[in-house]
Amino acid sequence: MAFAADHAVLFDRLDEELRQAPAPMPGLFAKIVAGACSRILVLSQSGKADRIDRLIAAGAWTDAALALVALELPGWRLRRLVCEDGEWHCALSRQLNLPAALDDTADASHELMPLAILRAFLQARRMTEFASQAVATVPQIQIGADHIMCCDNFA
């Protein structure tokens, strides 16, 4: 369980850094990729993640954040992205066909759109990381042959 605790602390630190960031920067994206991404590192060796590097170099922060979500979390999609009272609210979802009230979304907000998307990405990554480590709660019972009883109603 120490592995899960380490990831929780890492995700908390990255989220706090994103929350306090005044603007998106290449170093910030590099920390997100190094700390929270596992697929990107493999895909970059095959050249499939080069698009993200080009977008970051061009300063296309929103496109880079959306490309990061698409490559790292292929089952997640952008459900909602709105600006209310000067703050961007982003929601990522695995089930776009469900009503919003029933969906388990990864929600985040920030004053800047790409940072709101990245914070929602971290929330979604946290949800998938800890869901994969869930332990079955149903106890395993062994059948004992010494107390077998028929419970059928033959009336």
C-alpha cells in the first residue's frame, strides 16, 4: 500500500503546483508527464507522443493538454469545459452517454483553461490509478463436506 500512498502524495503535489501556477510552462508539462504518465513514456519511444512536444514548443497549451488526455487516458473524454466568473471548469468522463448527475467525472478548475484541463487530467489519473488497485471485498469460503444440508422445498 506504500505504492498507493506515494502516488497520492505525488498527485497532490502536482495538483498543488498546477493550482498555484500563474501560466502553463514547458517545465510544468514535463513534471506532469514524468510524475503522472505511464503510457506517454512508452509512446514517445515509438514517436507517437511527438505531437505533444511540438504543441508545447509552439505554445499551444490547450491543445497539448487535450492531446495529453487523449494519449494517456484513452477511455476518458472531455465532458464539459466552461468559464464561469473568470474561472474555467473542466470535467472529464468515461461515460459520455450517462446523464451528468449519474456520471463519475474528474472535475477541476483554474483561472487558465489548459491548467484546468491538466488538473482534471490529474484527477482522472488518480481515479484510474486507485481503481486498478482496488481489492476484492468478498471473502473466499471453502466448502466443508461435513455439514451439508438440503434446503429445497418439496411441498
